Amino acid sequence: MSAHCMLTGAQPGFGNRISHSHRRTSRRFDPNIQTRRYWLPSENRQVRLRLSARAVKTVDTIGVEAAVARIRARGVKV
């Protein structure tokens, strides 16, 4: 559960590593998960969010209040 984004729901993708001899072995494509702290003025506290790099840009655009509302709408506890 550690490689999941709270806002976008991004999670690992799976595929194959292909060697020079064309042998295929399993691999994971992990999203770029970052931990960020934001001040939530409505609750007068800081929240710690685990977000993908793309979601960090989304929070910058829509604001932390709207982002937390979307996260709670997905059913994730903040």
C-alpha cells in the first residue's frame, strides 16, 4: 500500500524487464510518491499527504482544501 497516491490513486504498474538475450523477467513501475505536509486552514492543522509528483502539481493548482475534499471523496482518511 506504500506506493499509492492519495489524490490520484496512482499505483504500481507491472511489466517485463528484457535482457540483451531477450529473456523476460517481471518488474514494477512505481509512481513517484512524495510525502508533503500542507497547512489546512479550515481545520487549523497540518496534514501529511503521500502524493505522486503529478498530484503535487495538482494541489498547487486547485489548492489544498479542494485536494483534501477529493481525497476524502475517494474514501481515504486524512
